[in-house]
Amino acid sequence: MSQEKVDQKKYDKTHRRALVRKKKIEEFLSLACVLVITVAVFGWVGYSIYSKASKDDEANKTYEYHDIDTSAITDYISSLDTTAE
């Protein structure tokens, strides 16, 4: 083995706790970044779909108010009154 490899092994052995801790922190931070990006993308897609659907619902709403023709009912009731007498 070369002297560089021996020195590196000694360094790794003496600083093993710090190196493992640093590696765990890096892994955690990378997973946290991936999670944040994933949540942001899904949130953006969900909001886009929701806003498009709500715009379509507003465009398709029609409000029509019609007067109800009650003349047939009135005629029927008045005919019942005249036949009862």
C-alpha cells in the first residue's frame, strides 16, 4: 500500500464518528430536498387542476328563471268549485 492510502485509513479510523454523522446528515438533507420538491410539484399540479375545473364549472353555470304558468291549476280548481255547488 502507498503511504497516502495508509494515512487515509488512519484518518478514516480516527474520525469515523464524524464521517458517519456527516454522511447521515447529507442523506437526510438530500431526502428532505427531494420531499420538498415532490410536494411542491404535486401541489402545483393539484392547484392547476382545481383552478381549471372551477373555471370550467363557472363557465358552464347558467341561471335561468322562468315564470311558472299556473293557469291550468287555477282553471282546474275553479272547475272543482263549480261542480261541487
